Amino acid sequence: MTEHSTVTGGRTGELVAFRVAEQDFCIDIMSVREIRGWTETTVLPHAQDYVKGVINLRGAVVPVIDLSARLGLGRLEPGPRHVIIITMIGQRLVGLLADVVSDILSVPEDTVQPVPDIASESARAFVSGVITTGERMIRQIDLARILPEDRPEAA
């Protein structure tokens, strides 16, 4: 995470905020390599239902994950207004399909709230924290959990 000093001496993280299925989410800006417009994908047979397919990114084959489907919010039917957020997850490039990128946020680390215990296991599996900014509540996604652990070669 990019670090800045704040008045309190705490650290501030830079986050990319985006919308998926009319919900607000964010990820660490240091994981983002680029943001591209929607590109048709090549479908991979027998891939998980949340994998839209793969795209060619300057010679690299990059899987594209439908974040809406992966988070249990229904499948997206992407169009020209959708974006693919190219991220580095571990040592792999992975595209995340989202409705729109909305903001770049500077958030003091001590303002990130834990996910409430009442949330379901599946909600806590993908969300590492909740950030409140004004009227919005933005969930921070744990990118390491977006890919399946049991078959890392599948994505």
C-alpha cells in the first residue's frame, strides 16, 4: 500500500473504488496495473462460471473474472460501458469485470472497519474491510481470495 503521513501519524492507503451490480467496492491501488474498456473474451471450456474468458493483453493471455458472479450478485452482461480492471494477484495478471471505476480514494488505515461478525461466511471470504465515506459504504475486496485456491492453474 502506498503510505503517506497523516496528522495523527497513521498511514493512508490509496484505493481504487468501483461499482459492481450497483454496489461499491475497492482494491489496493498497488494491485492495479491498468483499467481498460470492455473487450470481448475468448471463452474457456469447463472454466468456473464466474470466469468470462481470456483476453490478449499485449501478448499475455489474461483471464477475466466476472466480479458480480464471483461475489454472488448475479452475472453481468458486459457492454461498451463496462471496464476490465487489470490486477496483479500474486504473480498472475487477472482482469476483473466491473460496471465502472468511480474514484481513487486516500483512506487512513485506521478508518477501515472489520467486516461485521453477522455477515455470512461467503461475504467475509471476499471482503476484508468496510470503509465509510460520506453516505457511501465501500467494501474492500481481498484479491487473494478472488481466485480459487484448489485450482490456481484454472485462472
